[in-house]
Amino acid sequence: MEIKVTKDAKDIKTEVLVINKFEEDNTSQELANTYAVEKDHFEGKFGQTYLLHTYGKIPADKILIIGFGKKDEFDSNKMTEAVAKAVKKLRQIHAKTACFDFDVMCDYGKSAVIGAYIGDYAFDKYKNEKAKHLDEVIFAKFSEDTVKEGIIFGEAMKFSRDIANEPAAYATPTKLAELASSFEGLQTEIYDRDEIERMGMGAYLAVAKGSAEAPKFIHMKYTGKNPKKKIALIGKGLCFDSGGMDLKPPASMLTMRDDMSGAACVLGVMRALKELQPENVEVHGIIAACENMPGQNAYKPGDILTAKNGKTIEVDNTDAEGRLTLADALCYACELGVDEVVDIATLTGACMVALGTIASGVMGNNEDLIAKIIHIAEKSGEKYWQLPMYKEYMDGLKSDIADMKNTGSRYGGASAAGVFLQEFVSGPKWAHIDIAGTAFLEKPQGIFNYGSTGAGVRTLLNYVNEA
């Protein structure tokens, strides 16, 4: 899909001209007002669509009207949603070209383009019958700068969704390392098993022991022109999670290729930084990539692991493996002298039980950082909800033979995972984002179809850009 910008859509020759209607207003096209509004009483409630043939009266073959709802309730997130719905409609009618000419007061170019990417997305790599896509989308009136930024965000989301949708046979730790090494504008180091062992990452290495796929510890670094803040972004990189010796049921294992959605998010964000070019920040993208498999060398319930910071962990359940890989990644990030650390992970089913597939959980050691991330997420079109980290949650993680266990009570599991992770954070401000429910959809929801949603990409790109 090629995205273009024009100042005036009046003489643009295209298959479909897409315009908007607020509930209280007419549209910008008299033809649409005559037939859709006056004759058929199209109200323009948010998300409603109306398709009109023009019969040569304007350069476009058809007009698609998208309802914007009430004008005082419209914002950038609704622009994203409206454009995504319009693009889905255009794909349904097999349109190849479209020009969007909206009558709005703000420059919503970034949000509109992101919506176009979401609406046009389909993971059809392994299908013989490919999905219908738009070839060309023209946006009128929006500035080139906001449209360009939207393209950067849209491409980052598409990249992350593609990687998280790939089967585990393709998206291996080695493949993630190859992708990270291919990104322009970054300094990237890839550490293999021996180097990981020398760094003392005993928790992470234990998870990787049962798989024939070698673990890869990935460290990407972006440096702006005048960095005033150093940020580490950590993405959980379980390329496949069988549950290990505590094997998952088959139905729960089917989509476990998505357990590296946090890593896919961080890869998408880091890949975009060369184009986005935030000047005032240094960003470290960190992924402890591996598989959790029940091979002959697999770690076992009852094993005692030693993390990078020397703390010991009794393995209570091998299916609570993500927090073990994150523990060593957090230790590594804190040693970089960064100001803030944000990890993002499909970590706990408990978070999904609490918040469903609508919102991601967030917690950490600094209320200002948590509030900032929640606010940025809201502006970015994502929903985050703060979960508590009371010290009492640590009681369930007490071990008789080690410093802690890796799981505790069945209750409050998301918060228990949070206080576990906090044991490996020393120095910087830290926030943990649990995207277990939001990263991968087993059926279409809202403007997203089945599969990966690119959860966290918009929020973390905006977070870095506003640092």
C-alpha cells in the first residue's frame, strides 16, 4: 500500500473518494448530501458507512461516507478507528485506490495513516489465496510531516505483527537476532550461549536448556543527536512456550508462537528509530530470546537457579518461564546506567483473567513513570490499567530452600509476577507492561483481525519520542 499526500482532492482521479459526516453536519460533497443525507437519511453515527456511485459526476467512481459521530467527541483515536473501518470496507468492495478527503479542524494525518495500516493488514504469507489490499491511498489536507510519522508508526506495527504471527519454526531466536542485526542506525550485539553463561544469566539459560534452538541475547542501541535520557526497552522473547516439563494442554499451546510478542514490539520500535530520529534519548532494546521445551536437558521443577544479580530461585513451575528470562534481562539493563527501564511481556494468564483482551496491565517502582505510560497509551489508542504491587504479594513466593520461588498462589498472579521482577531491578525507574490479553486475538475484535495486534508499539514509540 503506497501512501500519498495532496493539498486538494478536487481533481484527483481515484476509484473511491472517502469523506466524513458528523452527526450534526452535512458532508463536503453535495452529491452525498442529496442522496445519502436527504434521501436516505444517513445520520453519520460513528463507524457507519454509506457507499454511493457517482456516475461520472465527480472524478471518483464512488463515494464512501464514514460516520464520525458527534463533533465534540471526535479525537485522534477515533480518526484511527474510522479510517481502519473505512479501509476494511474498501477491501470488501475490492477497491485498489482511494482518496481520503476529511472535513476536520485538526491535522490528524498520523492517526489516519495508522488506521489505514491497521485496516489493510492481513497475514496471508502462507495462503495461496491472498487477501485483497489497497494499492494506493491518498490523504488530502493533512501535512506531509504527520503523514510521514504515521507511515513510520504503521510500518513498525506491521513489522511487529508479522513477526508475532509467524510460526515458531520461522521466528526462532536466531531469526530474531538476524533481524535485529539488519536494522540500520543501531549498534547491535548478539550474545550466544557461552557468552550468556559467562555473564551469569542462570535463570534465562535454564529456560533455554530443553530446546534444540540456541538462545540469543540481543542488545540493540540507538543514540540520538543530544541524548538527555537513557531508556532500556526489554521485550519477552519466548519464541515458543510449550510449558517445559510442566507441559501446557494442547489447546493452550497452539498459539504460543505469540509468546515473543514483547520482543516483536521492541524489534518494531527499534527498527523505526532511524526514521523517527528522536534527538534527546538513548534507547537500548533488549531481548533474551529462547524456547521453553521439555527436552532431555530441560530444567525441572525443584531446580535452584542463580540469576545475574546472585539471587536464587526455586523452580516451582517451568511454565512460569518468562519472568526468569526477564529477571536476567532486567539485571543486564540496570547495569547499563539507564534512567528508565520498561519491559513488555505476554507474562501472565492472570492479567488476562483480570483485564480480558481489552486492556494491558502496568505496574512498577515509580508512580510518575507509570502515570506517564498510561497517559501516553491512552493518546496512542491503547488501554493500560495499573495493577498493585503490595509487598504482601511476595509472601506467596517465599521458598524454604532459595531466595524465592518463581510462582506463588493462584490468586493475584499478575501482581505476584510484578513483585518477582522487582527483585531484579536496582537503580533506575522501572515499569512492567503485561500484554498477555492484548497481544494476540483468537477472534476479530474492534478494528483488529485474528492474530497479533502489535500491542505496545504505538505506546512505546510515543514514549521514546516524547522522552
